[in-house]
Amino acid sequence: MRYQPVDRPPLFDFGYWEETITRWQKEGMPQEFKVENAHRFFGLDFYEGEPVFATGTNAGLIPPFEEIVLEDRGDSQVAQQADGVRVLRKKPSDTIPAHLGHLLTDRQSWLEHYKPRLDPTHPRRMPADLAERVNLWSQPDFGELVVPWVGGLYGWIRDWMGVEAVSLVVYDDPAFFEEMIETLADCKYATLERLLSSGAKIDACAFWEDMCYNAGPLLSPSHFKKYMSPHYRRINDLLDRYGVDIRWVDCDGNIEKLIPLWLESGIQCIMPLEIGAWGSDPLKYRQQYGKDFRMMGGFSKRILAGSFKEIEHEVQRLTPLIEEGGFIGFCDHLVPPDVPLENYLYFTKLIRTKWGHGVNLAERAADQLHLNDEG
């Protein structure tokens, strides 16, 4: 990510739907491999969820709401989530649960249910064994990434209120919207400051927003710049002071109108860059923004579900960007269940050669089974 010489780029993935793993097990992947360890089957270094939860810090709701199943409908269930939102979940679910109701509806419910749970001084924001973790991370032979996940500003409010309500509150009560954004930012800032001041060795910082859809952002760029940019800037200034110069944001959808604003506010990497029907392209973005904009993801899930020839063509097309640096290629979201096991075996075997150059690779358990990934 710093455009320095490397033996090879890291090979990892964003993750997998549970239904994808179920399909792959039917197609020959041993039952011992689950979402959390499937990367070992394919010979990847890790999956994205490992490093981003390594610090044990919590910049979210403390305490979380009680998770309760309110109604069982056979093939689905109505439940209250840890964020207080009432949702309809399919069983099993390979989609995001549908929102049925929201506890956060106005300033009164904010003050009663949410703001008290965002106390930046809460002792549970740091893990009880922080000193031991800090000591472990500082060891010269510690070979794992340490990446605090601090969540989002708009993204969390959108979840808690729903898209329609948060869209209206920006206009109906902008002071209330600003208060919510500022409260979340204060909590994230304080959590990071406590972690960094402990002497923790941090490799990067992960944000999350999910504030775009196929036509662009759910919040206008002008509102982003007014309400969000200043808080992103002060959080990233804090990270700068502690030498944490790699910061990425996880945002699905068409992000084109927000890329310049993230760059201005100190977020220089998107993860996972989603291709989507709108046709994002990592090569286009590198040409447009230069090396200031880093990317992770960017390999279309639709291509992974296609033919071996299509997969190989896209690997070849992205290889110059991989070699240049500032780009780590993998599926542009969780690998979906329409991707056959043989396709993903072929893809991961190919990138170990084309992108990994066969150098210092992780073990690939799949090689012991001789499954069909030859094309």
C-alpha cells in the first residue's frame, strides 16, 4: 500500500456467505472448512475479518441491545438485532435482513436509547487484556496485522433509523443529524486515542459506511462535506500523529462521487471496491486519481461465477495494477453461492502464480484433494 518493493502482494479475500460454504462442501470441500477458515483451503494468507477485529476495541453501542427472536415464521424469523433494529431474517440467509422497524425515530429516542450507549469513556471500549495485546503486537516476530475497526458515521445512523428517516432528518432537523454524527465521531476518536496512547502498534485503520447504492451516494456530496468530512479529518489527523497512514473505508455501491471527499478527509483506500452493474473499474480509478487512491477488492463476483476463460482474462487485466502497488485484488464483496467451487479453486490457484509469483505462499489444503481447477 506504500508502493515499496515486496516479495509479493498479500493474497486474501473479503469473505464468504454461509450458503457459499454449504455449496462448496457439497462440491468437495471438506466439512472442516467454514467461513472463518476457508481461506486455508484455498491457500490464501487470511480473510479480511481476521485483522479488523484483532484489537478487541469497541467504538459502537455499549451495551448492545438484547438480541431476541420475536416471531418464528418457519422459513424466516422476526428478530431484534444488537443495534435495536427489528428485522426479518430468512432461514438460511444469503441476503441482508429486511428492516421492519426502528427504535431510533426522533431526538427523544436518541437521547433515551442510543446516545448513552456511545459514552466514549466506557471501560469496555478497551479489551481487559489490552496491556498483554500491546506487548504481543510489539514483538519482532509477531506476524499478524493489527487493524482497529471503528465502524461508520452515516452508515450506522442509516441502519438505526432506516434510509427514509435519515434522508428526511438531514432536511427536517439538520442540527439533530449533526449531533448524531458528532457523537459517533467523538466516540470513535476517543476509542482510537485510548488505543494509540497505550503504545499499541497499529498497521492500519478500518472504517465502514455502506452509504451508496447503484446510482450513487444516499447522502449528497455537499452534505457529506458539511457534516462528515470535518470529523473524518480530525480522526485521520489523530491517526497521522501516531503514524497510522493506511486507512480504508468499506462502502458498497457506486462510490464515484464520494472518492474525492474521502481522499480530502484522509481516507485513501476503498475496500472492497464493488464493480456492480454501474461498472466501477480499478484501472480507470488509478488513471483518474493516481497513486493517492488505493483499492482492495475490485474483482467482479459475476466474473467469478462465469467461465475459466473470463476469470483468467480479468486476472491478466488487473495484473499490471497489482504489480504497481496500492491495489490488492479479490472478490468485490463476500463470495456469493452462485460461484462454483471449481471456479474459485481455479481463481485462487491462478493468482498464486500470476500475483503471488509462487513466492512464500501459504499452504493450500485443496491441492491434496486434486479437485477440478485446471480448466
